[in-house]
Amino acid sequence: MGKRYFCDYCDRSFQDNLHNRKKHLNGVQHLRAKKAWYDLFRDAAAVLLEEQSKKPCRKFLQTGQCDFGFNCRFSHMTEEDLEKLNAQVQEERRSKEEGAEVPAGTVDDWLEKREKRVSLAQSNSSLTEKMLVFQYPPGWPPIQDLPPSLQAPPPGGWPVLPHLQWG
């Protein structure tokens, strides 16, 4: 049977060899599936600009579904969807213009809070000692019953055994 290659974008697998992989990675279906995946992470302004430049899909408007799906070159957004997207873009622009702070829960916010905690910890040495104390997770077996790979090393490190050869 041999090795198999699984493409996450296309959700399919095939025999893994140079010819098959190259043929798949350069194929139209793979390139469209890859584009559809990355389109999920685009900002609202880019999506709005692209959708406004497309004509509406007649089949989608009539029946509510299209045989081409993501591969359709026409827009599947209704007027209502476009209005919501436009409102979202306007809100993002307003918040950028006002110089609004990063919303709570983002990485930047977390980094700022962490920096404050670290600076406080450095000014107060007793707090630093409390931060460095390891908290044993509740529900784990006693430390003596843990396998050696999960036990903490001795204070001076592991002893080097004489005449020990690896390999």
C-alpha cells in the first residue's frame, strides 16, 4: 500500500510520491480549497470590497443554493449580508480613528498585564518567590508514584554514571 499523503485543505488522501503530490498541489481544486481556507481569515474590508465587485449569483438568489459553492465566481451575499458587513467595516474604521485601546481579551492586553505583574514581582522579592513555587496539580498521584520522566531532577542534576554508552 505504501505511504499516503493527506491534504488538509481538500480533505482527501492519495499515494505519496513526488508525481502525485506535485500534481495535487498544482491542481485547480487544491488551489481553490487553499484560497477558501485563507479567505476565512481576511479582514472585513477586503471581503466587502471583493463581494461588491462581484455580480449576484442568480441560482443562489432563486433557490438558496449553488452547485459551485465556494468556487462560484458570483456573490452569494444578500443585500442584508452586505449591509451588516459594511456596518462592521465602518465600526472598525471608527475604532481605529478614535485610537481605541485593544479590546480586552487580546494578546496585546494580556502582554501588558503580564508586564505589569512581572515589574511588580521584581520590585517585591517575596512576591517573586511565590511566583516561582511549583503548584502540584490536584488529582495527580503522589509524587513518589510518578514515573521517573515526570519527577523533578535532583538539585545538583542527574549523576553521570561511569562507562555508560548511549546507542
